[in-house]
Amino acid sequence: MTSSFSHIAVIGAGAWGTALALAAHTAGREVTLWVREDDVLADIRAGKENRFLRGVTIPKGLKATGDLAEAAKADVILLAVPAQVLHGFSERLKPHLAKGQPVVICAKGIEKNSGKLVTEVAAECLPGTPLAILSGPSFARDVARGLPTALTIAAKGDLAAKLQAALGSPSFRPYASDDMTGVALGGAAKNVYAIACGVVEGMGLGENARAALLARSFAELARLGESLGARRETLMGLSGLGDLVLTATSPSSRNFSFGMELGRGKTVPDLSAPGHPLAEGVDTAPALVARARSVGVEMPIAEAMADLITGALPLGEALMRLMSRKLTTE
């Protein structure tokens, strides 16, 4: 399989954006990494490490720039900015895009004010732009270190296959799909359920409880996915169940760690203070619940997490609400 994408731009030099830039470089592509922070840009150019990804060497052949127009002069753009700033940044990027230049969304989340998936946000902001989404079970540090990683890349037509060929390497394996809704939903919802599993861990409720919560969380995700037109096989795959299992079982996950601290009695303001890592599930939880309600889907675990995060439900009562629900069939 061959690809016409020889030059790849990665917009956003956080841990995930930097890891994707390294993956594209490993795949043999010319890579330009757009960096927002002046100090990070200076460090990369000086051959030092990126403070967002400590201990990882950035090769000299990987170009870094703070000029968005310069970065956009590539065959394809990987947009690795947080879900909650995707709308504004897409508007900022739009004047620099060439006609037919593909943009790959690499964020996971749901826009908190609108309840839109990241693919829906991008489609609204960048009409006529060929879009794709990259998501799956992937910690940035493992990708940056060249450890084996498999993800899903979804797009319409032959774009997914072209991107698959451009980014694929023995250590980074994108699987092609055309189910953009399923991939976007799986990447967003798993952060909410990872917080829930972290809460169970932090409260010391045991592995039986965490396994049950994980299974019932996936059932919720599948119900909403079906209502939104996602394919069940997508949700059963890398970008759904695979990402959920990784994120909801490992202390390396920001969302799982966030939930653990909640379960130990920390508050959301404490954990959201400057210097703490971003947990996308905090903003996603109420947006996920609102989206589910708009299509008549009941999601009790997500609702409990949303109420816990917003302060509407004390920690102990969140568990009682779930455990006192009427018994039903699986």
C-alpha cells in the first residue's frame, strides 16, 4: 500500500502531539511539529526534551515551528489539540488550509456546550475539508518510545487507507475504518468510565466491583453508539473496548488517576488546579449525559459521574444510587 502523504504536520506539541510526530517520523515521513509554547519550541530546537514528554529524545530531522501558516504547508495535518478548544482552533487553522488538504482529528472528547463529537465539531468548522479521526488504546509515552501500538483511523472513501499507509510502521499500526461516529464516541466516552473505575479503586471497593463497572460501562457506550448510528463492531474494537480497557485499568491514565484521587476524597477543584494533568473526562461527562438524553438513552454510570464531578452528588451517594437501581436482565 502506498500513500501520497510524504509531509505530515502535527499541530500541538503536548505529549500526544509529540508522540504522533515521532511516530510519523519513524514511518519515514517529513514531519513538522507546530508548538504553541515558546519555551518548548526553544528546547526542541536546542536538542533538549519537551517538558510535556520527559525523557524522550526528539530527532534532529523532526522540524519544529511556532508559525501555524508554515506548519500547514504539508500534505496532511494531524490536529492534536484538546477537544474543548477544537472549535476555536479549527477556525484559526482554516485560512491556512489548501483545498482538499486532509485534517486528522486526534482529540478525544465531546464539546461541553454543544454535546457534539469532535468529528461533528470539525465538520462544522471546516466544511469541505476531508476529515479523519485517529483514536485507540495509546499512551503517548509508549508511542514515543516506539513500543507496539495499534489504533483505528476512520475516514470516508480511500482517505483512511492512504493515512494508514503514511503513518504505519512495525511499531505503530493504524487499522482503517469508515465509522467516524463510532471511533469518535469510543474515544470520548471511555474517559468518563475511566474516572468511574478510578473512583472504585480509590474507594477500595475491590476488583470485582471494578470489573462489573467496566462491563456495564461498555453496555452504556454500546447503547448510545447504536442510537447515534455507530457500528457495534467499531465499539468492540480498538477505538472502543480496547481504549476503554486501557484507560480504565491503568494508573498511567490521567482519567483513571483522577478518579482514584476523587475516590480518596480529593475534590474536583483540587485536581483541576494549575499543574495537574488534563483529565478530558471531567468536561466530557456532563456533555455525554446531555447527548444521551437528547436521543433518549439512559446512561446511569455516566450520569452518576457527571453529578459527582459537578458536585451535585456526594461520593458515597454515587455508589448507592447505582447499587440501589432495580435489578434487570443483562
